[in-house]
Amino acid sequence: MRIDVLTLFPEMFASPLGHGIIRRAQEQGLVEIVLTNIRDFAIGEYRKVDDKPYGGGPGMVMMPGPVFDCFEHVQSLCPQPGRVILLTPQGAPFKQAKATELSAQDRLILIAGRYEGFDERIRIGLGAEQISIGDYVLNGGELAAMVVIDAVVRLLPGALGDEDSAKDDSFSNGLLEYPHYTRPETYRGMKVPDILLSGDHGKIAQWRRDQSLERTRQHRPDLLDDRASLR
Ligand code: SAM
């Protein structure tokens, strides 16, 4: 998979992409992540990428010119078609099902906004889909792009040491995952549930299913409604 990120702050990505599973996935050649600075495509002495909104109002808006030119440059480097995604709080909420869908693509092109957001013609002209990582407003789309990259890359075949660990993760079957315990058996008076020490894999699997359902019921009953509506 190739992931292009168009951003005004490529340097923000260095550390998050340089560790753990994401770093290993790049080293293994499972994903190539290419960062391109939108400001490199701004013209004029001040390399302006934003301007005042038509109609007045606060803040500045990202101009279409530098974003289109940046996009066309990136396409000229790699003509392979891809999913074009604008990170915006106005997009569809990013969920595990979307991460799974995107992990099956050969190419993603993520565009991170700043200021008051994008001139609307960027969305229209690039035929971009919009993704939000939650109902809150960030200062820029970089963190949102990193969230999408992180969630997608761990689903690429071979990215995780143990392929099964993504299968049991929260949301992958519509529920929250069951609780985990590791050594020691007793810590500050809190004991690991006996069933996990029993060696009975059938009973452990049943306990985990029950726990998964119970904590979903307690913490995220909306997920059970979503599941029911899919049936
Ligand atoms: N004025 C915009 C609005 O109210 O819809 C918010 C602009 S925000 C300050 C600047 C940029 O941060 C956006 O263009 C977007 O790229 C990014 N951003 C902010 N919140 C986001 C979220 N919840 N999900 C994805 N991107 C977000």
C-alpha cells in the first residue's frame, strides 16, 4: 500500500511513524508513506496557502491552488488511482469498519487541513470523501491523518506479529474486547480470575465472549443497537 499525506506540517509525522508497528510495516515494505508539503506549491514571496473567507467572518481558509497543485504533483509521481480523503470534523465518523475497508486499498491520499478548513472546491474538484476522527475540533488534520494511518496499517496482512490479535480487537466483531490479565497472578490483593488459570480453552473462550458482551452492554450499549440493526 502507498499512503500519500498532503500537509502543511510534514515534520509532525516523524515520530509517530517512526515507532513500533508502523515503523516495522514500512521497513517490511508493507506500506510506503510519502509526506508532501502543500506549502511547496504556494506561489509568491510569502508562499501563501490561506486567505480571508468570501462573505467575511473569522479566520482564514485554505486556498484551492496550492492543494490542487500539490495533489497533481503527487499524482505525477505515482499515477496509481487511490482513495482521496479529506480529514475534516464534518466527515463521516471514522470507525473500525472504515479502517478495514481502507486497508484493502492499494493507495490512499490523505489531505490534512488547517485554519478554518478547506475551500469547498477542494472537496468538489478532487472528488474527495471526508473523514472525521470524532466530534471535536482539532487545530489541524495531521493528528487525524495519523489516527487513520495507524488504524489502517495495523490491519495490513503481516503488520502484526500475531494475526489473531486484530481479530479479537474491540469493534472488529462489533463488541468491546474482553479484559486481559498477565503476570503476576495476584497484584495488590487483586487476583487473576480462576478461569484464566484453568487451562480449559472452551470455558475461557466462553468467559471471554460473556465478558465482551457485558462490558459492551455497560460502556457502549450503542454498539449493541448497531449490531441488532445489521441483522
Ligand atoms: N472550521 C472547521 C469546522 O468547523 O468544520 C474546523 C477547522 S479545524 C480548526 C482545521 C482542520 O483540522 C480541518 O480542516 C481538518 O483538516 C482538521 N480537523 C479538525 N477536527 C477534525 C476532526 N474531528 N477530524 C478530522 N480532522 C479534523
